[in-house]
Amino acid sequence: MSKEIQGFSKMSKTEKIQWMAKNFLYSNPIDVIKEFTGFWHDNIEAQKLLDGFSENTITNFPIPFGIAPNFLINGEMYAIPMVIEESSVVAAASNAAKFWMTRGGFKAKVISTTKVGQVHFSFDGDKERFFHIFNTEYKQKLLNAVKPITANMEKRGGGVKGIDLIDFTQLEMDYFQLRCYFETVDSMGANFINSCLEEFGKVLVELVSSDPRFQVEDSSIEVIMCILSNYTPECLVKVEVECPVDDLGTFDDGRMKAREFATRFAKAVRIAQIDPYRATTHNKGIMNGIDAVVIATGNDFRAVESCVHTYASRDGQYRSLSECSIENDIFNFSIIIPLALGTVGGLTSLHPLAKRTLEVLGNPSASRLMEIVGTVGLAQNFAAVRSLTTTGIQKGHMKMHLTNILASMQATDEEVIMAKAYFETKTVSVSGVRDFLQSLREHK
């Protein structure tokens, strides 16, 4: 039986579910329809809005929307929405926020907000002549050509910040690039940047093709593609916390003193600077916090992820995004991270919960949102490294994961209550929970 289908996109959601059930689930279509429609929004208009975000939608995939309170950032208190399905992330961020709230809070500062776009093209003429004409004539003509596109952005303080012509012919025959720099203020700016780039490409071809200085040598130019880059190493925010070492307090139920903790913590961060295997997991923990807020605000977490990991490899080796130092008895923990975010346009303006998230955060500018998101990343990292260097990661993580384990084992409400009480002072493991439930059920 062929599973190929024509006109799938024109089917209703129910018809799509029926077809999927028949061809791929081999289940009773009535049961499948009931299961999938159970996640549809009761509000018809809200569901229609959600359906429009993507293609061939058949249902919604709910993910928990949590709140991490007690974040003191640049002297202002925040409760930060986080959308994530992983246990212990929101709890860890909240715990770290509370810890630093009484030690001066987080200090955050945007370093720069420049975003990048590229026009990739082939040119087989005189390179030296091309560079001279580009820098003395073409560059300004390109900037003038996009004035109709940039006018509104310029009124808000943004626009094109510069254009560089780059020669890649040593790596690929006839390959050149326009690397273009943009300020998009509070918007992520993808459509704005791509519109400018496509106009740059069109005008550049027109300029070279009609220039008699290149026609004499039968030069040709061809645009390969025009697209923004998600690598934005000049769209940076720095976040840090610091306090006297003695103010860190004690850890592991008082068994670990402040100075020992500080030394172990700094060593753990240094290890993540040295070893890519550790750095990968270390940075994944940072992204647990960052992605959760990026998703909650309707921003593109895939773009953020790709940029961050490229930035972590900028010197040729993948390294920790965070750093820790102890100087003059002051413990300092910091992060510098690229975050290209927006607070207007796109999903941030369409998704009702994204709009609510921004409202909870005080309707921040894009720069302020960079500070908030970077702070959650640092908080998440602090919480993870603190656990690793004191009690170990499993004690806290598995305790938070207990509810999920009990659900997977179909524990009753009574069993859940008893299990949580039993594991309050014990390390949680899947086998331990299974044995506990089996013992309960055998003695009933």
C-alpha cells in the first residue's frame, strides 16, 4: 500500500489525523482523533492563530510555562517566564537567583548590538580594480539604493552600519562576499536585513555589468545568495556576579566552607575552558536557561543556539562560555554571550503568551531583553556547577525528576504522596522508585 499522498496541505486537520492514523499509526482513527484533538485550544480564534504559525498542523504540543522569581538585575527585580520541559531547570534558576539576590544581584551590560548579513557572489575580473572601485564608488551607491528600505529603521535609530568587500578566492575560485552590518533596534530584523541584502546584490550586479572599466576585460558577476548570518559575534551582552569569598557561605550541609567551594567552582569552570567534552555539557546547561526564556518571548532559539556554539568555538576550540576568577578574595563569575533578540515583530507580537511574557518582563527593549536572557544563562550555569562541585548533580536533579518517574510508572495519587515523603531524604533513582512502588503494592 502506497503511503504517498497528494494535496495533503488542503485537507482539514481531522482528515490529516485520519490519514496519519490509517497509514502510520495503524490505530483506531476515532481514538487517534480524540487524542490529538484533546490538545486543541478551546478558544477557536486562539487555535486558528496557532495553526497559522506553521504548516500542516494537526494539534498543539504543550510545554510547561514556568516562572523563576527573585532575579535582581541591575538593581531591578524580575520574575522571569521560562518555557521548558526539563525537570529542575526552573527550580535551579530560581535558586541561583535567590542566592545572588542577597549578594548584590546580577550586573548586566550590552556590549554591542550589531547584526550581520552577507551577499555571496562570483566575480572573475580584476580584483585590485574591483576593490578600488567598490570602496570609492560602489559602496555609497549601494547604501543609497537601500534608503527606501532603511528609512523607517533609521527613524528608530537603526539601519546599515557598514559594508565590507571580502575576497575568498584563495579558498573558492572567483568567490567574493559583501559582509554587511546592521542595527535593527528592537526587532530581530531578519526580514529587514534580507531585504537590504537582496537589493545590494541586485544593484551590485547592475553596477559591475554596466561599468565600462570591467567590460574591457569581459568580467562577469553573479550573485549566489543573499542571506543574514545567525553568527553575530558583535551582538554581545556581559553578565556577572561577584562578592567576597567569605560571603558565599557554606555548602553541602555545612561540610564545605566558602573558600573550598570557590576554589572547586573556579577549577570546574576552568576545566570547561580546557576540555571540549566538558565544555559541551557545561554550555548545554547555560542554554537550558537561555532557550527557555528565548522560547517564552517568541524569539528564535535555533538561531540563538547556532550562534552561541559558533561563538564558543571562535578561537578554533570549543570552550566554556562562562569564566570564573578569584582575585583579592573576590569571587567573580561572568559570561559574555552573543544574543540577537527582538521584542517587536514576528512571533513576539503574535503569540499571546509571548506578549504576556514581555509584559511580565516590563516590556523591555531588545537590549534589556539581552541582559535578562544572559542573566538566566549565567544563573543556570551557577546552579549546575554549584551542584556538581558540592552534592553532585543527581541528588537535586533526580528529586525534581521524581514526579515524572512516578507518572511513567502509573503511580496513584496516594503512592505519589508516599513516594515523595520516602525520597525526601534519599537519592532518587528509577530503580529505587520502582522497588519502592513494588513494595507498596505487594503489602496492600
